Amino acid sequence: MFQRLALLVCGALLATACTAGPADNSGAAAAAYAQDTNYVAIKAPERAGKQGKVEVVEVFSYGCIHCAHYEQSAEALQKSLPAGVTFRAIPAAFNDAWLPYAQAFYAAKKLGVLEKTHAALFKAKFNDNYPLHTLEELAAWYHTQAGVDQAAFLREANSDATKAQILADTRLIQAWGVDGTPSIVVDGKYRATNFKDWDDLNALTLFLVKKELAGGK
């Protein structure tokens, strides 16, 4: 029931999951970032949380190879954000295959192992070719990687709180117009759309952060 409901909410997003890789626009310069060219303004701005002067959100999935490629740059972005700016990751459950990864993210967060396992899961899946498709396979991996009790992991992954959070995330992702991963949304107002590589995406994100810190100017 949960899977069908999640898919119903994200409907039109299914065909474009994991397609937000760098664009071929190598002539773009950081000083030339412009609305409707490099980023779009979201019609009905909505932040994911209330913490921080400005919020930076990465919409991602452990099932997305582009997200795996971006992870190191995402870590660099977090370190480069100005004081008072909050970074958060939101897992996209665009389809049945990606739903267990979103559940795993929140289970790991609840069990206090997310920081230890986040980057490691990308490596295990895409570099080491671990079979990580089902919740049971993920539970076994979290047990090996971080000593997580498998029953506790499955309990948190299937909890009503996790299900409610994923549905809320899905509605927000849809409202932001996100149709691929990884995607960056700044303060619930701006979504990066056109960048030449991961460094350029980070530069664009910092441009939008500074724009928000300056009152949108």
C-alpha cells in the first residue's frame, strides 16, 4: 500500500529519475549565472525545514549513479557553505526500486549511523557491486558496515514515521519541480538546472546562497 501511495504522489517524475548529471555548457562562467538559464525560481517557495538562515537541499538516491559521482563534491559543498547555512539531504522515492533506499536513509538516521554509512553505501553499490536492492539486503549491509541490528533496521525502515516522512518528501520534491537526481534546491526558492560539472553546480549553489543571504538581490 505504501509503495502504491508513494508512486501515486510522484507520478510524473518516474521517467526522469537519475538524469540530472552535468550538462555540456562548458562556456558558462560563474559570473553569468542567470534565472531561467542556470536556475529556476520555484513558483510557490517552501523550505524543507526551519533551521539556518538559508537552507541547501540535495535531492538524491542511493540508487542513482550520478548521485554517487556527486557525493565527494556534495561533501565539499557542505564544508564551503557560509556560517548559518544549513545543508540537508532528502532521498527521492521516484519508483519501487528506489523506495528501499529512502527507507534505509531514514532508518540509518534514526539509528545514528547515517554519517558513517552515507558515502559508504554509494561505494558499496556502485564501486564494490554489493547486491543492495531490497530492504533485507540493505539491513544485512548496515549490520556488517555499522553493527546495526537487522531487526531494528527493518523496524525503523517500515515504521509509520518513516513512511510519513517519505510521503512528505515526495510531495515537496514534486512541488519543487525536481525531475532528476542529484538536484540542488536553495531555500525552497531556487532549483539549479544547468551546469557544466559538479564544481560548477557547487559554484551555482553558492551563488544562490549568497543571493539569499543578501535578501534575494
